Amino acid sequence: MPRPSLALAALLGFSLYTLFTMLTAEQSLWAFGLALISRPDTAQVVIDLYLMALLACVWMYRDTRRRGRSLASVVPYWLLTAVFVSVGPLLYIVVRQSRDE
């Protein structure tokens, strides 16, 4: 399975799971996030995830600039990354690969 297909499979699987979780959750996404950062053990995991998200945003920025695209073209991916962490970079990889073909 080529890398874009793997990224697409991960994006679809994780997005569907996220949608299912959000529809069946007993609390809002905001309340869930606050609960996660209220304890040191789970806050450490959240901080770790967002550090990786920041690194992904830097990579997307550099890749976008290297390809000669505008900064505005990467902003939607950054917003998705800020809310859903892995969805933004996965979608960026899928769209990037489809543009190269």
C-alpha cells in the first residue's frame, strides 16, 4: 500500500472514529479537553500530542513554502490540527500526494 493510501486509510478511520465518539460522548469536546488537562498524568499526554502537532505544522509550513504555495493554503490544515491534532497533517499528506500525481 503506497504512503498516500496509508495516510488516506488512517485519515478516514480516525475521522470516522472521532465522529462516532463526538456523537456518543456525554460531554462536549471542550469539557473533555478541560478534563484531560486538569490532571498531571493526562496533561502530559496532551502536551506531548500538541508538541508533535506543532512540529507537524512547522513541517507543513516548510513544505508549502518549498512548493511555492501561499501561506494561506496551509492555514486550514493548521486549524484542523489545532482541534483534532492528527487530522490536519493526515489530510495535508493526502491532498499533497493527490496534487503531485
